[in-house]
Amino acid sequence: MPEYKTTQKFRLSDGFAISHIGEEIIIVPISSSTADMGRLTTLNGTGACILNSLTQGRDIGGAVDDIMEKYAVADRRTVENDVRSFIAKMVSCGTLVASDDTSCHEPNIL
């Protein structure tokens, strides 16, 4: 798993859009302006919280803070490990990319 600084920011990769359904998020690959419904990724509430934090311009530390606040978790080390693991999986499947840009990249919303 790549080692990112706590201040590293991420954004949704080009070619993906998100759809909110309740507390869940569905990530949809977009190719040639059409959704590839065969490759959907569904995130539960925790994954959705992490992705929302990151796509709103928060860094890893900010996403950890958001999870700790939302779920009243006191063990920062465990939450940070879980957030990093989530990010590594999303990066490895091409859904997230590290961002050097300090501005917020609004994801495509379906």
C-alpha cells in the first residue's frame, strides 16, 4: 500500500460519476458520455463519508476527523488505518487519484 502523507488530498478520477442514494454512494464509470452500469461500485455509509470528505477537498487527516466525529470513534490510529486502506483500494481500482491541486474538484453527479 502506498504511503501517503496525512495532508495528501485525493479526487474522483476522470471518467467516474457518483450518485447519492440515502447514505450510500454509487460510483459509476462513464465512457463516451454513457454510464457503464456493469461496473458500479456501491459504498456504505462509512465509505460514502470518506469519499465525501475527499471530494470536498479534505485531506486524509480531515477524512479521519470526519469519521471520528460522525461515528463517535476515539481510536484515531484504527480510523486512520481504515481510511488509508479504503483510499488504497480506491486508488488501485482507478476510482481515486492523488491530487496536488489545493482547490476542490467537484465530482460528476448523476
